[in-house]
Amino acid sequence: MQVKRNKKGQDTGPKRPGRRGIYILPNLFTTAGLFFGFFAIIQATKGRFELAAMAIFIAMLMDGLDGRIARMTNTTSDFGAEYDSLVDVIAFGLTPALVIYEWVLGGMGKLGWLAAFIYVAATALRLARFNTQKVADKRYFQGLPSPAAAALLAAWVWMMHEYGFQGSAVNTVSWLVTVAAAAAMVSNVRYHSFKDLDLKGKIPFVKLLVMVLAFVLIALDPPRMLFLIFFGYFVSGFLQGFLLKRRKDRHRPELQEEIREESIDEKVTPMTSSKAGEKWGQQVKEPKAQS
């Protein structure tokens, strides 16, 4: 037990332990993400799928802000990390699964709710792996991030509902999109994390114009543009892995040829040295024979 002392060093009784608390600012944004995730579920049960999709995107924005604010204000904590993971399971796992189930998967019977469950389970497994795995390269994620998977499903529901697409073909494609997003989350495919993006640094004027143009395009047709953006991000991981494998396969014969040449050189060198030694020995012995 710690003892409290005055300036003269005299005991004044036991020291009262300090109060433990939590940082309010980053956890406030995390709670906002939880709120919008729950709000999306409520709107989906009422058939307001546009509002549900918008709420998922707002929850995604809150999830991106809470971590950055915690690092900028030096208010990171174990409580905040655990709280953020629990909120992610709800906002980016349970919420999009229930939204797409209420929209179309519910009419597919057992296949529909099983696809929704697979998505929720994949989200939980993805987050558990992320929290326990040591990251070698922070520039990349292993597996599709759960916010990006949720955005893919939300944009798909928003786009299809906005333009009134219905029918068995839409049901089948929606089922495939749900299962594909779940599989991508638990895969070993690498996705760019954008953590090396320096928001405080300077950028060229052309990049600023590109960013403005991107905002304009999204404003013109939000559901379609958001779906194209996150579908492109979904495909980018597989495309990057394919190109990397192809590059390795292209250089593999050259490496094998170099290794084979090195092994041949290692085998030839001892043989030539032994033959040279025998020849030198013969030259030494011949003068003795003549004498």
C-alpha cells in the first residue's frame, strides 16, 4: 500500500488511488459509428434502404475519424481499441448483413439467411485476426477491410434499390456479392491500407483537382459512383496479387538459370583444381625418374 507523505516526509495516511477513466473525444466518434449502424438497421426494417445505406457510409466515416483523432490528440487506449472492434462487428458486420437480408436475401429462404450469417461471421473473424496479428507492412491489409466490405454491400443495395432493379437475377447476384465480400475479408489477399497517406503534407495542384473532380462525380450519382469505387477497391487486391504472381513467374526461369550456373561452377572448380594438382605432381615426379 502506498503511503502519502507531506513535505517534511511525515506519514499522513494511505494514498488514495487515482481514478481510472476513458478519453471522451475518440470514443465519442466510435459511439457515433455505433449509432448510425443501429440507425441503418431500423431504417432497413422500415424499407428505407437509401437511408440505411447512407447511415452505413456515415458510420464508416466515423470509424475512420476516431482512430486518427486518437493518434493526433495522443488519446489512444486499450479500451478504445476494444470498443472500436466491438462497434465494427455491429456497424460493418451485423448491419450490412441485415440490410441486404431485409432488401433481398430474406426472399431466398435458408440460402439467404445463411449468406447473411457467413458475412457476419467473416467480419468477426477478420477483426479478430487483425487484432491478434503482427503486421509486417502497415501499407497493406491482409484481407478486405470490414468497412470497405460494408460499403460495397451498402452501395450495391442503394444502387439497385434506387434504379428499381428486381427479379431472380438480382437476388442471385446479391447473394454472390455477399458471399464474395465475406470470402475476401478472411482471405490472404493484400489490400492497400492508405496509412502512408500524409494528410499534413503538401500535394501537387493536379492531385487537388482530381480530388475535387471525384467529389463532383460522387455528388452527381452517389450510389453508382460509390459502388464503382468500392468494387474497384475489391478487385484491386486480386489484380495486384495476380500481377505480383505473374512477375515472379516471369523472373523465376532467370533465377533458376542463375542458380544452376552457380551450382555448375561450384562443381567444376574442385574438379579443375584436382586435375591441376595431379598434373603438377606428374611434372615433379618426372625429373626424379630421369635422374
